[in-house]
Amino acid sequence: KEAISVLNYVDPDAASNTLNVWQLIGELGVDRSGDVALCAFTGLVTDTGRFQYQNANPFAFRCAAEMLECGADLELVCTQIFQRRSIASLRLENRAVARMELLLGGALAVTYITLDDFACVGATKTDADNIVNTLRSIDGVRVACTLRETEENVRGSLRSKDGTDIAAFAFEHGGGGHRAAAGMTLDGAVADVFDQVKEELCSYLQEMWKEQ
């Protein structure tokens, strides 16, 4: 058997990994029209939060234009990704917001979601995906954190909107991600984990912001 070489193509500064794919297949001469452009554009739009996150640099916009020229359907992506929500997701979000706490003078928003919350409103795991972004959108909030109870553990989602590095905090807890978007997995009862994360995240952010 012939040996197979595996090459890792990594660009930590890319706005989306779809940009790495888009550039690579372009260099390889692959036809990027139609569904290829649609998939790449979908990944770019979601990873940049509709081009509102800090990673939406000029190169990302240039690639987006290329994808549209190659046949990506802007209307389809917007309607299917950003203009469709279930009633269950709204009810789940309502529970999370009602439980939310604003800390550090309103700069940190934290909440958690239990398995009972999902059962009561008939929600699925994906219905919780956007809750952390809802918290981040609140005026004055710099960092948002949502904890989601699962059968085995507690999953944490972290987001920042001013360049605060929350990936470092996630890394300290066995997780990782990007500077403005990261995740982690913690063991324990969700209410106990919530208290632990609040305390540790407050200390982490106070120390970080003090140095700025």
C-alpha cells in the first residue's frame, strides 16, 4: 500500500475555516460554482455573525463577493439560517433570559439551561445555540456565558464582543475556541457549575480588564 501523506492547513487568523477551503480548492482548480459557493458562503456568514464580529475583515468581504459571483444564494442563506425559529426555541430563550444574571456592572451576562427546561418547552439541543448571542447583544454586555445541562455534564458557551479573549478562560477549563467565541465542558450539577463559573469568570475578566 502506498503511504498517504496528511497535510494540515491551518490559518488561525481566518475569519472562517470555509475561507481556507475556498482558497485551497481555488488553488487546486476545483469548480467553485453552485453548491460549493453556497456552502462556503453559509459557513462564512455564520462564522462572522452576518459580518458583525471582529473577524469580518476586508478579505472576508472580498471572498464573500467571489462566492456570490459564483452562485451563492444570499436570500436563501438569510431566510433559512437567520429567519427561521421554532416556538420552542423562543420559549427556551425566555427561560434562559429570566434566569440571567448581569455581573461586573452589567459587562458580564451569565445564565444556564436545565434538562427540565428543554422538556417543559419541547426544545432540542440546537434550540439553545443562539441564546449566548442574545445575551451578548444586550447593551453594555462585553462577555456572555451560557451553560447547558446534558445527561453527562455541563456544556459552556462563551462569547465576547469587544475583543476580550475568552478562549483563554475556556482553555483553562479543558475547552478552547477563538478569542471571541469559545466553549468548554464541565462536570457537576448545573447550578453548582453555574456558581463556580460565575466566580471564576468574574475574577478572570476583572484581572484582564484591569490590564487594558
